[in-house]
Amino acid sequence: MKRILFSILVLISCMEMANAQGERFVGTWLATDGNKSYQITFTLGKETTNYWGKIVTVTALYGSVSYLNNENKVIRRVKSNAQEKTLVAIIQLAEEKISVTNEILVQYNDKERNSRACFDVIISDDNNTLSWKFNLALSESRHFLEKGESRPQPTDLPHDITFKRISN
């Protein structure tokens, strides 16, 4: 009985750590590159999904991307829906332990332009900036492609940029 109670407490602690880690990234972020700006919005969620052939519950960050002109008017928006997520970062698998870290791997999926990519995203210690770097190895990995899918087009998002938090 003590082992069961201890296991439940450990699981609850791991889930709280995953949510705390994920909550650091939640919010709206803005970056400028030349005459364009990019706004991303992350929300925290849970879902049951197929992960390497096994049905699991995951804690994940989901997001959308807005492209803005130099007057901060939206010129393009890539939004998530229930089936197709634009930005996804798996924070925790339900059965695995989590370690709090400043870095996540984000998958970008732009179905409209057949563009997919992976980015390493590092949040600052004060939670006010995100360093966004293109991950070439994972973006070109055959494991990243879905079965029967043609090779995606290169992404039009900047490959190395820093976002600043504009809201929680």
C-alpha cells in the first residue's frame, strides 16, 4: 500500500513539473527579421496519440504562427486545428519521468505550403525570451516524414531568431 501511495505521489509530482515547464513557454511571443515580424502563441494541452506505435497520453505545447508586415498587420496566419497542429512540442509522456529544462524541440507544420521543420527552442532563465534555431538534422530525417509523404518544402520561417514575450 505504501508503494502504491508513493508511486501516485511521484506521478503527481512529475505531472506538476511537466506543467510548470510547459507553462514557462505559454503565451504570445514576437520576433522581427528585416521588414517582417513573426508572432507565435503557445498553449498547454493534453491529448492521447499514437507515439511510435503505442497509444499514450502526452502533455504538449500547441501553437500558431502569424506573419506580420512592418506595420504589424497580419499578412498570413498558420493556425492549428484538431487534426493538424502547426507548432507542437511534447513536454511529457504520461508514463515517463520529466526533467525541467530550458529547451524544447518544436515541430512546425504548414500544410498550406507543404512545409515542415524542427526547431530547438530555448527559453531564457527569466522566461522573457525564446531563442529559436532550425534543427537541420531532424528536419531532413526520414523519420520526420509521414508514410508516403513527399519531402516537404523548406520553411519560410527564419532559421535563427529570438522572440520576446509580449503576453502570458
